Amino acid sequence: MFAWIYDPSTWGILCILIALEVVLGIDNLVFIAIATSKLSQKKRDQARILGLILAMFMRIALLFSITWIVTLTSPLVYFANFSFSGKDLFLFCGGAFLIYKSVVELKELSFKTQEYSTLDTKNSTNFWLSVIQIGILDIIFSLDSVITAVGMLQDITTNSQHIISLASIAIVITVLIMLFVSGYITNFIHHHPSIKVLALCILILIGATLMLDSFKIHFSKNFIYFAMGFALVVQCIIIYKNK
């Protein structure tokens, strides 16, 4: 019954799934830092942890509807010469929300003062709203990886319990990694306003690519990650020079 556990190829695919989840989770880590930026230090950590745990359970819950997940790639709505699946609609809405959220945050930043880091905690973002935003956006960011995981696992086993077990293991390990890393990234962005501006611009770019993906216009995220890394290095050099 559990012979698949002793198959080396199964664990090789599991490692690939974990790596895929981690790489695609970079976008979510940036959003977590922005979504919790107006909370106090204590509430910021609580919102980050609760949001990721909520997302983990939501993603595992999706795995118990494997048949429904597969149907997300089937055309659901037709408009002009375009057809939209459930996945496309999720990506479009998620991309639109990312752009809206980032533009609003950019408008709230003041470029006429050096007091960037002293945000007014009295007008801080609602705690539970931040938690819900993190959970929902994590689902949208990881939708591709969940569908890919199900497809990859269906190639090695047709048993739905095996697929759910392996995909759940990959999700849990990935969330644990994100819980460890996200704290450092959130604090770094919070203490360096210029990095926050960069992160917001990156989120606008990611939101645009998600919306384009919904129209079957695919833009490689490798370019985004390269631009993100290059801009981050430049900003870190500037921060170091200004110390």
C-alpha cells in the first residue's frame, strides 16, 4: 500500500516540488512584508505567522479536491477571442488586487521627509485584514505550483491519497521555511523605506504579469527575479554607503 514511499523517484519529485514552492514563494514574502508594514513589531510577527499558517491549511484543503483543481485549467468564461479558466480568473483578480494595494501604499508614502520609518501605528492596518490578505494572496501565488504538483504526482501514482500526502508534505515544509525567512525579510523592508518602495514597484510588476497570464500572455518570472535581485543589490549598496 505504501510502496511508493520507498521509491527514490518519488522523493526526488518531492524535493523538486519543495524547491518550486520556495522559488514561487518569493513573491509572497515581499507581499507579507508590505501587508504587515503598518502593524507594530509584535502584531507584525503575529499576522505573518497566522497568515502563513492559514494559507498552509487552505492549500492543503485544496488538495482534497484534486478533481476540482484539475478542472481549474478548463475554459469557464468566454469573452471576445479569449477564454478564461477558473485559474485565469484567480490570477486576474489577484493581479488586480496586487496593483491596487501597491499603488495605495505608494501614495501613502511621503517623499518630503526623512521620517519614513516612523509610521503612525494608531492608524495601523487592521490586524485580521492583514492575516486574511496574506492567506488569500498566498493561495493565488501558489496556484500554479499546486496544479503543477498534482500533475507531476499523477505521473507517478494514480492514488489520490498518495498525491495528497506528498503534496501536503511539500506545502508544510515550504511554509516552515517561509516562516523562518519571512521574519528577516519583513524587518529588513520595514527598517529601510527605500527597499519598501522597491518592493511595492516589484509587486506592481508581478500583479501585471499575473493579469497578463490570465490572458495567456506569459512573461517569464526569471526576468522579474533578475530585475528584483539587481535592484536589491543596488539599493543595498546605497544603504551601505549612507551609513
